[in-house]
Amino acid sequence: MRIKNIISLVLVLVLISLSLIGCRQEAKLEDQVQETIVEEDRVNEAVTKEPTADEYGIVIDEDTVTFVDGRGGEIRLNKKPERPIVLFASFVDIWVRNGGELVGMVEPSNDYYFPGTEDVETLGKQGSISLEKVISLEPDLVVLSSNSSKHLDMIPALEANNIPVMALDYKFKEDYYKISKIFAAINDRMDLYEQDTQMVKDKIDEIMDMVPTDKEVKVLIIMATSNSIGANNSETTIGEMFKDLGTINIADGSNEKLSSKNFSLETILEEDPDFIFVQTMGSDMEAIEERLVNDVKSNPAWSTLSAVKNDRYIVLDSKLYTYKANHRYAEAYENLAKILYPEVFK
């Protein structure tokens, strides 16, 4: 009887041991299976994960850049074009500063020079580009302005010749940031974007943060050419700068009495701005000044304005405030801030 009990006990112990071994092996096998599943999920995620769009809607992957251009449609362009052409003056500078080379470009004006483009073939002035010459250069990318009807008219012929095109809208500082990033991405030189445009953006943000919020500064922005006098509201490139700097633009609430087509001295006298800034367009400054005298300054009421009496009538540098400021954008903001708030910006 005792022997049977001993044998039974031994058998029970053996069965328990075998059961424990089996459980450990099963648990180990389950762990291995789970690790395999996790690893497969990680690999699949890496393979299927698509690049996401940034704040400007730009998607950058290994070989292409995708974004919505000025025509409103999404386009995808290959990186590192070998024969690019840029036909809008403000874009040439941005393209070159973001690592791009050119086989052709718009002819620069007398007072607007693009460093590093001395050997690039010019294809005509801004309003008279030679389409035939553009096509003859066999470009693999043409950059245009979506704000130019003449540029847009060229697109069907370019696309008919299988030439990739991007048409871009450039009016405000956010457009500059976006265009710079697109160009840097296409040229595979995001390092240049970071050390140039990103620094400009950070500086402008810093300036805007320093603008006093307890002051109301009224401004008039005159647009003067040799043929006409008008005013700029806040929905213009220069108008945005003054808006960002906390000023009140008297053209905004003038019911079009102050606009690109209308210039009401009566409205100006009623508003009596603290500052008057003059944006000029054209190379003949004598003719522009003559137009200002004939249309504005010769009126006796002009000298009664506070801005005139307090020596706050300022003619702006056209390279910063008529042409697009581009990499000098922060400088343009800072110069205005120093004039408007000398006690803050020294």
C-alpha cells in the first residue's frame, strides 16, 4: 500500500513538472509570436507611412515636392531640375538663394540686380518674354507668376511641349516663406532655407512681438509714379507691413476715396495721419517729385497736416518697399518699426 502511494506521488510530481515545462514553453512561444507581430507592424508602418503636409501644404518626399500653386491646383515636381528657367524677377533672387541654378531668366531692370546670374541667358523683360526662346532652351522646369496674365497665357504652349510649370502667387510675407521653402525643397537645400528664410521669419516675429499695443498711430501710404498718385491700403505688400506693426491705415476706412485710383486730399485732411510714407515706382525720381508737387504738395492745405509739420513725411527705399524685400524682409520691418516707435526700437 505504501509503495503504491509512493508511486502515485512520483507520478503526480512528474505530471506537474511536465505541465510547468509546457506552460513555460507555451508562454515563450507566445512572447516570440507577439514580438514578431510588433516588428511586422513596425516595418509595415515604415513602408506605408506617407510624408505629411507642412503648414504651407507642402509635401516633401525623397524625389518629389507636392504643393498647391497659384492656379489653385495641386502639382508634383521632381527635385533637382537640370535646366530650370525663372521668369519673374522677385523669384530669381529667391531661387538662387535657395540653391538653384538657371539656364534662363527674365531680364533684370536697371536698378534690380541678381548676384550669381551673370552668365544666365535672359529671355526678355518682365512684360515681353520670348516664349519661342524659352522653349528653345529645352527647360525641365519653368517658374512663372500666377498674378501675370501674360505668364498664364504661356502655360498651354509650355505644357504642350511637356515642360513642367509652376505658377506662384507672391503678395504677402507668408507667400515669401512658402515660395522659399518650395524652392529649397526642389533644389534639395533645406539647409539654406533654415539659415536664411527661417531666420527672417523669426526676426519679423520678434519685431511684431515688440510693437506697443497701447498706441494708435495713423499712417497714409502714398504710391507715386511720374503719371499718377494713389494710396495703398492694408491689402497690399507694403500695407501688410504697417498692419503688422500695429498702425491704422487711413485708406482702409476711406470707402475707396483713398485707393490706387483715387486720392482725396479732403479725406487726408480729415484723418490727419501721424505719418505719411511715400512708395515710388519708376526710375525718374525728378518726374515723380514733380507729380507729387503738382498733385499734392502745391495745395496750401498740405502744409497744415501734422505729419508734414512734424517732419514725418518719409520717402521709402524702393529696393525694400517697391520691389519685394525677400531676404531683406526683416530689415524692411525693422526700419519702419524704428521710425514708428523710436522709443522701443533703437
